[in-house]
Amino acid sequence: MGGYVASACLKYIPHRLAGVALVAPVINYWWRSFHKELSKEAYYKQAVGDQWVLRVAYYAPWLLNWWVNQSWLPSPTVIQGNTFLPNHLDAQFRDRDIASGFSIR
């Protein structure tokens, strides 16, 4: 489901839904029409490094490239290669790519 559709469904027919999943590379947790409680809950379920990178991307996008390339700052789990992937096939592909020398950096 698209973000606007999911938000509308949650707003108008929540009793008819078992849940909603937004599958995207990055979700805008500061999206105004999204429920603040749900957005806050999902944001804080992430790793601390991911939270910090999203804060930098939102509040200071010109610093993002510098931030990600600093080894002493928290880096996103995608770059570290330890992102939680609920689909075991995705995790296998990621592990295979890392083992073969593929790097995001």
C-alpha cells in the first residue's frame, strides 16, 4: 500500500485492518499526515545509529555524506551490514554479497 492510502485506511477504517506495513528504503518519520504515536513508536524501534542518521538527513541533509563516512560516529545498520531482515532469503543474499566483498561504502 502507498503511504497516503495506508494513512487514510488507518484513519477511516482501522476496525477493518489487521495492520499496515510500509515497505520502503527509508520512511519519513516526520510526515505530517502520519499518526504521531505510530511514527514515534516505529522510529524508536530502530537501532540508535539508524535514528541518528535519519535525524541528520532530516535536519542537516548537507552533513549526511560526511556523517556516514566518519568511523567514529554511529553508522546505519545498512552500511554495517547487520540490518534486521525478516525475510531469510534477503538475509542470505546480503550475507553472500558481504562475503564476496560487496560494500556499500
